Amino acid sequence: MPSALSVRRARLDDLSTVVELRIALLREYGDHPVYGRLRDDAVDRAFELYAAQLRSPHETIFVAERDSRIVGILRCVDSAGSPLLFPEHYCYVSSVYVRPEERHRGVLRALLATAESWCAERGIDEMRLHNSPSSAAAEQAWTALGFQIVEHVRRRALGAAVSRAD
């Protein structure tokens, strides 16, 4: 029988694990044309970036724990919508990662339920996210959790970027 799962906001003292899991997420997409272009110094850069995210009043990172070990992560950003469209703001969900040995054990569902509560506290009634179509498992998980595909993101490298990217 699996032990209990809990979800809480990440703290600055979780920074090493936040970096570990978010870099692991990027490494899973090693052949992706955007996420697979990891810099050699990405880990060093990640500490500063993710520390700033942990301090931001407009976003939060949730961590799921089992047996005092962080097994999953999900970032929520209170994002402004277009002044021409509704909603005025929405929750942008990103950097979602569950350790492989913890997948299919309710971690993603628990993280998302906590994110929904965070949204309710802020009067946010819509969530958005990007996920790579190269992961059939992610596609199935997000669809099962009620997310619909509403647009596609396209990429075109220009000039010097072409030689660096390919």
C-alpha cells in the first residue's frame, strides 16, 4: 500500500530539488526542437531563475511529497490575459514533472487539485498550459484531466539561429 501523498508550496530550502526535477523534465525532451536545446550551464542558471520564481508574488511552485521526499512539481503563474479578451487573467501551468517511479500514482492529480485551489483563492477561472505532442503519455494525462487543445505553437529558426539549432 503506497504511503500518503501531500502537496505544499515549495520553499527556498527546496531549491536544489526544484532544480533537479525541472532539469530532469527538460532532459526527458532531449530530442525536442525547443526543450532539447539545453545549455551546458543550465543547472547553474536554473538556481537563479527558480529562486526568483519561488520569491515571486505572482506565481508559486507546488511540490508533492511522499515519505518526506519530493516526488512531483507543478508551477502556477497568475498571468494577464489580453485587454481585448476574457479572461482578464488566467493560471499558466508549467514545469510539471513527476518522478518516473511515481507516475500513475495520483501525484499529478493531487498537484493539479492544489493548483485549482490556488486559482480559486485568486479568482482565476481558467488554466492554460503547453505540452509537447512528442509525449503521448503527457497528451493522454492532460486530456484525461480535462484540458483541451486550442492552438498549436510553431517554430522557425532564423539566420544564425539556424546553424546553432540544427
